[in-house]
Amino acid sequence: MVPAEQRSLYAAASAGAIAQNVYLFAASAGLAAVIRAWIDRAAIADALGLDPDQQVLLSQTVGWPKR
């Protein structure tokens, strides 16, 4: 029901909220996280089996912090 010209804006806002939740969980679990935008979107989409109308906006790495 979202107009086509506004869909990318809503998708970006949703991705930001999801990423923030991952950051909060990682911090609470003693993990580190980082958002990555310079990624091979086609390879990720293929690995995840995404449909042609789905796209990868960001990738977020989560792991143990450097000690």
C-alpha cells in the first residue's frame, strides 16, 4: 500500500532500525558490530536466494571485538 516512489525511503528507514537493534543486542552480549555498504550485493542476494524484486541494502558483521 506504500506508493512506489516512497518504497526505497521506507526500506532504508526499516534497515536502519533493524541495524540499530542488532547493534544494541551485540553490545548487550559483549559483541562488536559494523554496518557495511561496500559489498557484493549480487553475490549476497544469490547466496540468500532472494527474488529479483528483493535487494540487499546493507550488510552487518557481528563478532567478537578485537582484544
